[in-house]
Amino acid sequence: MKRTDWILVLLVVVLAAAPLFLARSAEFNGADAEAESAVTEIRPDYQPWFSPIFEPPSGEIESLIFAVQAAIGVGVLAYFFGYRHGLRQRQQQGDKDK
């Protein structure tokens, strides 16, 4: 890898880790929890239209399901970009052969 690549990787790691060290006592809630608290603050009598079909038994299981979902999405995207890259390389190789 080039020096610039390593600098960018280091910058991403620092940006991802900085909140963990700078805000040690902060709660890192998800957007769903923040939205729920905002809605109940505005309208305490609000009743949801429906309830979840599946409620994970714990926060760890919920995080695991989210991580698996994200990994599947990343796999699909990586396959798509890899496939397109391979097509482009094959096309460029065909153009060189002519």
C-alpha cells in the first residue's frame, strides 16, 4: 500500500475510536431509541400503530442480528463492485488484443 493509503486508514481508525475516548460517560443510543424518547416527550399519549413481529431476547442478540444484516449487505455490494471491476478489466483486455 502507498503511504497515502496508510494515512487514510489511520485517519479512519482515529475517527472511529475518538468518540469512545472523548465521551467516556456518554450513552451511544441508536436512532430508534432517540426517536422514541422524542415522540414520547412531544406526545406522551402516543400509541404505536403496530408492535414488532420479533423481539430479540437481549441487546446483544439484537446487535448480532444487525451485524449479520450489515455483513450480508456488504457482501452483496462487494460482489457487485468486484463483478463490475472484472467486467471492466476483461473489456480493457479485449480492447488491447485488437
